[in-house]
Amino acid sequence: MKSNKIKPILPSLREKKRYLGFELMQKGAKSDFKAVSAEIMRNASKLIGDLSLANAQIHIFPEKFNGKTGIIKVNNKYLDHLKASMALSSIQIRSVAVSGMLNKIEKKIGEV
């Protein structure tokens, strides 16, 4: 009998992703992850709309957020949209670095 195993998608057909390292520019106490992620998602939704937000596949890593810096995964076609929405945020957020590999962005964030 043949197994009904699904073939994986070829790498050339997969959606490409980018990791964006960000830093909060506010002085004083550390920020809450839920508040920061809600603000980023709200502004991204306001700027690019709900349908494009789904296509952007934005994911903010809670385990990589330390109160001042964090990492966001986004589709490479929507990277500029995400940066623009972060600039419109009421929280001052600065993009530090962009990379296609998670370990490289972690090194760059660690240097900041």
C-alpha cells in the first residue's frame, strides 16, 4: 500500500521571510510585551489593511522580547510596510537590523 504522505513545498516556492530587530526608544521603565505587540499590529492593520496584514504573516517573538529590544518575523514583500507602520506608532520604535536568518539578527540585537 502507498502512504498518503504530503510532499513538502520546494524552497523556491515558499514565501520568503525577514527578521526585523527593533528597539524601543523610550526612556525609563521596561515596556510590556502585550502592549508593544498590540500597538505594532494595530498600526500595521491601520496602514496596510486586514487582508494585507494576513499576507504579511507578522509574528512577534515573545521569548525574544526583553523589554527594550525584540524580533519580528515578516514576509519580505511587506518589510517596508512594517517599518512604515512602526514609524507611525505612538510608541517610539526604531528598527535596528534586518536579516534573513534568526541567529544573525540575534547577534545584531545583542550588540545594541
